[in-house]
Amino acid sequence: MSKKILVWFRNDLRLHDNEMLVEAIAKSDSILPVYIIDPRLFVETKYGTLKTGSIRAQFTIESVSALRTSLKQIGGNLLVAHGKPEDIIPALVQEYEINEVYHHREVADEETKISNLVENGLWKLRVNLKHFIGHTLYNKEDLPFPIKDIPDAFNLFKKKVERDAIIKPCFLSPDRVNVAEVIDWGAIPTITDLGLNPQEKDSRSDFEFSGGEAKGITTLQKVIVTMQEAASAKNLILASKLSAWLAMGCLSPRKVYWEIKKMEGMPNTKAIFNHILLGLLWRDYFRFMFKKYGNTFFKPDGFGSRRVVDKANTNENFNNWKNGNTGFAIVDAVMNELNRTGYISNIARQTAALYLINNLEVSWVLGAAYFEERLIDYNPASNWGNWANMAGVGNDQKTKNVFDLDKYIKSLDPKGNYALTWAS
């Protein structure tokens, strides 16, 4: 009897550096690659925001379509199903006589619960769900400490992993795949199928995000070309935009690291190299913190005590903030750019967060939920971890009082051009 493995893609939409896919191909006679459109990702949250807005939804659709194309090019395909994974995967296992299911482990509460539900359903069928780790630069087992002992202070975490941990090489992309015989591989939905309205590109943006592994690698190559130029703000922001492909798993963090590592030591490359590496380390740090502390990052009090909240004016202040109508030009500009493009720089995110928390006295969790809806590069750990830190309730209490709104404003828009560009 031939062995079939179901490969459940989630936020890992790539062929390169994908241990789950490589091992599934090596240990089976055929695989069934599956992506599931889960309706729970497109509902309204308890905060009145959407789980996924139209810009990230479009990026996701493009990324799924690109993965299907890539699999077809090596003799495969991607089954796209609509519904809850805990219902669909056990049904597919029975229909296609699957022997084992592979997937990448997640760390946030909702994603982990879905994995557990799938695992419970498979257990009843006596089929194993095998977990892989493929979202971080450093593998958990290669860290110089167990998860429970990871330093809460980012600087200490950074120092220890850079000194004592290793970054593994990338897995090669497969060049051939055998897939199960499937009559209907399923349709990839459009934005309107998901109940969302498509959003036109804003002419003020000089960058266009397009989902998929090939687009991510092309953007990475553009970053590498700019590394030999002066480390301007524009080039640093281009490098930061890799985060969209990293969040969807179209780019592996190790792929990014090893490609930019080739440039190390060449003239003018140090600033961008360090900038990208720092971003990758922050991604790892927050994922490991979520693994260490679980759901604490989603609680308003977090690891400390929340600031004053103006409950009487919360709705009005929050609506003005998210719609770019606060009357404070730089914050309104940040929110306008976010709403029109799905992307803002890290310093813009911090500026908007500080203003919402300190000046408007709105609970930080509302801001985090709105960023979850709007950001094209949203991932739970980085988003909620950063917001908790900005609110002074993060796990690294040394950062509690280090944020200065005026300093961020001067750095973000020293000449006032940004506020003028995104005035409405």
C-alpha cells in the first residue's frame, strides 16, 4: 500500500526552505498539498474590527495562487478548500486514505486551538499530525536556553543568541512532486467572494505589494541591490517591507538572512544588513515570548498594569484615530497611509500607538486589533507583542518608560513632508 501524506499549508506559502514539504515528499509515495480558506479569518472581532482587511486578504489570495502555480510547475497542484480545518482535514484524510498529516506549528492562541482541534479529529482516525517549525530564523532546539528560560529583555536575548546559537542552512526547493489523484482541486476565491471590497492602489505609494514566493524573492533581490547604496531612509523602509512576505511565509527568514549575509563586508552594506537582522531577531523574540507566555499578550493588563483609559470618549477617540481624523497632522497621516496601503514603517506604527494610548487614552488592545485588520504584514506575535510593549505592559518591563512621542515625530517627519503627502 502506498503512503500518502497531507501537507497542510498555513503561513508557509513557499517551496524554498520548507522542511515540512521536503520531508513529506521524501517519506511518501504521493502528497496532498492543501490550503484551507477558514471563514473565521474574515469575521468581525469583539473590538468591532475585522480579523483580515481587504489589502491583506488580496495579498493572501495572490500568495495562495502563486503557490498553486509553483506546485504545478513541478508536477503537482494545491487543493484549496473552504471551511474549518478541523472539519475538512479529517474528511480529506478519509477520502484520500491519508497516512499522516504535516503542518507548521503556530504560537498564538487561536491558531494553536485550531491545530489542537485538527489533532483531536485525526486522533480519532488514528492518524498522526506531525508538527514542524519553520517560521523563525533560529530553530527552537538551537537556542542556548529552553523556552522557559528565554530572557525577557530583548537586548539580552539578542546578545545570547548571536553569541551562542546557530542559524541553519536553507532546505532546497523540491524540483519534482507526486500528488494524489484529485478530481476537483478547488477554486481560489476573489476578494468579493470573501465579502470584502477590493482596494485600489494609492498613487502616493511608490511600492506595490504583490503576494507570492517569486515576488518576495524579487523584492529581496532589490534590497540586496540597494545594500551597496547609501543607507537612506527609503532603502531601510524597502528592506522592512520584506515583512509582508515573511508574515505569509512566502519568504523564509533564513533565506533572507543567508542572501544578505553574502553581502556582508562589502562597502556600504553594514547599515541595511544590521537593520534586516534586527528585524528578524525581533520576529523571533516575539514568537518565542508567545511560546513562553501563551495568551498573556492579548490581555489589556498584559504583564503589568494598563494606563488610564477614557471610557466615556473611547468610541469617538478610537474612530477618529483609525479614520485619520484626530486633528494631529502626523498621526492622521500615518493612519491615512495605513488605511490606503496596508503598510507603515515601524516608527510610524510606534508614533500612532503612543498617541492612541497616551494622548487619546484609548485601550491599546483596540489599536492592536485595528492593526490586525489593516496591516499587510500582520502576524500575531509581532503585532500584539509590540503593542503591549508600547503600552508599558509587555514582558520586558525595562522598556516601560522609554518611548518618547516627540522624538518619534521628529524622526518620522523632520521636514513635515510626510504629513503633507498623507494629509487625507
